[in-house]
Amino acid sequence: MKILQVQRTTRSETRFSSTMGCLQCRVTTIRKLLFGIIPVQTLHKYRETYYGEIKDTNQCSLNR
């Protein structure tokens, strides 16, 4: 049994960009887990655009 694990999860979120407006995108989160259950730290959070570019989620906000 490993003490620390790294897990990647993808889910759909609604984001708002000032240039494009409201958009639905898939956001991937990479987290470090303790015993595979308890999340300890979020290592990286990114989204993939329609054109295949990888962008950080700080460029879009969750609200308007």
C-alpha cells in the first residue's frame, strides 16, 4: 500500500472568459492523495481548448 499517490481526474465545468463569454470545458486536476483517499495538495489544474491547446485555469474565472 502506497502512502502518497498522484491522481488525475477530468470533469466538465462552466467557465467564463471576457473574450468568449460563457463556455463549457473539460478541466483536468492533478492531485496528491494520502493513502489514495484524502486529498493533500493540488499540483496542477488545466483545461484543453477546442483547438487542442493546453491552458491554465487561472486565465478563466468560474463566475461572470
